Amino acid sequence: MVALPSSNSPFNSKTFPDRAWSSQSLPQPPQFGATDFRGRVGEFLNPSLALQIGYWSGQVLQASTSRPGPVILGQDSRPSSNLLAMSFSAGLAATGLEVWHLGLCPAPAVSHLSATTGAVGGVMISADESAPDQNGIKILGADGMPISPSLHYQIEAGVRGKGDLMGCDRLDSYRWGRQYHRTEWLEHYRQFLQDSRPLTDLCGMRIVLDLAWGAAAHLVPPLFESWGAQVIRLHDQPDGHRINIDCGFNSPDLLRRAVLEHQADLGFAFNGDAGRVLAMDDRGEIVDGNHILYLWGTALKRRGQLPNRTVVSNPMANLAFERAWAVSGGRLVRIRGDESHIHQEMLRLGAILGGDPSGSIFCRHYGGTGDSVLSALHLAALTREAGMSLARLKRESFQLYPQRRQTVSVKHCDRLLIWWECESLRRAIEKAEIAMGNQGRVIVQVTAKSEPKLGITVEASDVNIAHYWLEYLLSTVRRELSS
């Protein structure tokens, strides 16, 4: 039984007699440093497990900071989100923590308030752009960023019945926390977004917003309207039964049709918790994080607000972006890892702007956490300030190199984690990179969203070259690691 193993814990193995979670019930092996717990509700995630994750999260969050404070809790519109939030909150309260429940809210609101209210951390109940029957628990630290892999491992170890190895196998005393509904804090977040408003407004701009029946449905459209935009709303009610289904971030074709039909200046499609946003120009073409970083960085550089002209991104940042940014006098620093690693590198370098191609953007002029809502507002403002269409801004900056990417299942997880020891694969990568020269590159990553896989990306100046070398590398992986 994985349920809280300490005899001093307020819970024991009989707390949930309807469902016994064993170590074999949980995904094996541990989640390769992932920062959330995610799965199908009722099969992997249920109230029993959510309570246990909440309990161990409370233990670990308190041990990771010396200051007292609440935990900020938010959720999306999925049918299961409220139940999981209540269960998780009960686990937190069992460790003596106070919980501030925001209710339905965008994920960036949880991040911002976690970092600005003296909280010990935050939690968002959501599965991003996944289907309604999926859900997840994403845990944030006191800086509003996803917790480190080491802290996530400690929480997972506790749930697996190994909390004694982490030094947090019991409560020092029975301290009972409480949950408070603090929806008024969403007004503080809304005011933060208003205060970030540049001198340029959005008057005269027509903007399409696809809210994906999700967490941002009530908050985002009024913000754009308050900045002066005319807003065309799609899927703008919180409906967890339809969240992300053929809409929002998952369905750019729908946004494209709406932008073209309404002759809009640009459009934005959010995912279910508004943690990510897809931007589209007036010609119906996607604008990803590469162009957002370039355009925002150029504006900051022009104002003298970009220290050392440095932008931080990850290995997936496009080679064309890197070269165009260098030509403009800028420097791109690539850091391996997720958004939390980008954030940490920005702090280390004193950089102001960073992010990744998927659209997770950090601008430390406006706080330390990534915010898709803020990014969308400011991309619209940058377009208005430039006095030209977003399509033209893109065209005059650079053309992305085509990328081709595919993931491959690897039969043995231990081989996946040391894929670089496969001599045949190393030779194949070297052959591809020599053949492409400075006109392309290969990126290999381990992914673990649902199951561990090896991701192969080939980027080249010509799409046919990218496709050829991707197929060549995939055949090597399948032959050497998948059999």
C-alpha cells in the first residue's frame, strides 16, 4: 500500500478501502524529471491518489523553503478538476498548510500569484491541451515556476511509500491547515496585466480569440477589449466536457478560418488552462515563439531594455532565428531542459527575455514567470506599434528553417536513457550533420509525456533534406533500439 506509510500520519492504509495504490499501480520507472502527475481520471488519477500527492507536496514544499505561507490552487474547467482540487487541498491541509483556492483561472494566474504573494508554492489542476477525460496536477515552487526534478522526485518517492528516504516520513505535530476560497486574488492578476500595458493601445485592431472552452474564457476577452481591441470570441464559455476538442490550441485551422473570414489583424488560440497560446497573423499563418522572441527582443533592444542583447531559449529554437538575431547584433543562448531551466539561466545571466518555440515566453520586465496571456497582449501591441501587419513583420525578419520531428518508442527504458552509447546511432547522426553542414542540424531528446520515447528532430534549409535525414535516423533507431 502506497498510502502515507507513517504511523504518525493522519492517514493510514484503511483511509481509502475502495482503491489500494501499490507501487506497481504507478507508472514505472519514475517520470524522468517531469513536473506534473498526469493521466486518465479514474484509471491513474483519482481522489485517493490526489490526496496523497497533496500530502507529500505539502511536506516537500515546506521543507524546500524556510518561510511560512499559503499554497495557491487553481483549476481548469474539466469535470474532474474540482474533485481533484478538493482532494489535493485536503492533503495539503493535513501538513498544516493554508490553501488559497482561486477556482477556475488561467495557469499563468497561479504562477504569478505564487511568486508575488509570499506563497510556498502553487498548484494547477489541468492537463493543458489534452482531452476532457485526462487531467493533471502541476506543482509550482515559491518562484511560480514548475518545481525542480529533484523536488518532484521527492514527492513521487513519498507517494510510492519511500518518504522515509526523503526525511519527511512523519509530521512533527498535528497541524491542521484550512482552505479558503480567494477568488478576489484574480483581480490582482488582472490588474497586473493591465499595469503591463504599453503606451500603444489596440484601438482599431480586430482580434480573434479561441478560448477552447477553458480556464481563460471569462478573463482574457475583456482584457483585450480594455486595451481597445475589437474581439471576435470563439468557444468562450468554460465547458469542461468540450475543453480542447476540435478547438483552441489543438485546432489552428479553425482559428485560421476565423481570422480570414473576419479580416482580423491577428488571432490567438489558447489551450485548456491558457498555459500556452498559438498566435496567427492576418494571412492565417502561425507565428511561433521564434518570431515572438525576435520581435519582442527587437523592440526591447531598440528601447535599450535588453541587457547584453541576450535572449535565452532551448535547443529547439530555430537556426534561422539564431542567425537573424546574430545579424541584428543579438546573442542567443541555448539551454537544455524545460521552461524552468530557461528561467534559471535567465536569472544566472541577468537576461530579461527568454522562451521556447512553443510560445512559452518570459519577459522579466513584467515579472518572473511565463505568461501566455501577457505574451498575446504584447504581440498585438508590438504589431500596432510597428504600423504594419504581423505577416509583413514576420516576412521582413526571417523565414524559419523547416523542422521534421518524430518520436520512437524504445523497447527498454534503460537503453533510452543512455541512447548516446549506441555507436550506430552516433555515427548516423554524425553522417547527417556532416552532409548538411551549416545548413542543418539534428536534435535528439528523451520525452516522457505519456510514455518514454526518443524524439528525433532534423532541421534544414530545405524541407526535402530534413525529411531525408529524419527517415534515415528513424530507421537507425528502430533497428538498434526498438527491437
